[in-house]
Amino acid sequence: MNIPLNKHETEELKKFFDEIDQDNNGKIDRQELKQLLETIWGTNTDIDINQAVQSTFNKCDLNQDGFISFDELTSLAKSDPISSDLTEE
């Protein structure tokens, strides 16, 4: 199922993307995602952060170039409403 995002949702997703994209190169690499997850979950957790990074890339990196672009993140948010909840405050 593909659910369209409204303007506000797209803007919030872009802000979220830009916060993760620490080097401002327009794409999220594995290290940037890992840093985000460590910030959210901490390093002392039962959650395997490396596995979470791999799982996220398996789901988001549609062209398999080793990065997550804004378009790829948007595609995930459109197809998985639970993922788009990440940007809500």
C-alpha cells in the first residue's frame, strides 16, 4: 500500500532526514544511522544496533548503493505508516 504524504509530513520527514545526515551530503550512511540509534537507545542496551542498522538498510536502501536517500526514506514512509510515526513529535 502506498499512502501519500501531505506537505507537513514531507517537511517533517525532511527535517528528520537532515538531522541524521550529519555530513550534509544528501544521503544517510550506516555510521550516521548507527549514531542516531545509539543516541535513541544508548550503547548499553539489549538491542543489537548493528542488526537494526542492517535491517533498516535492507528495507530502505532500494537501489542498494549503501546509502539511504531522502527519496528512499520517503518511499518507506509512504509504504509503512508506522515508520512515518518516527517523525511525529
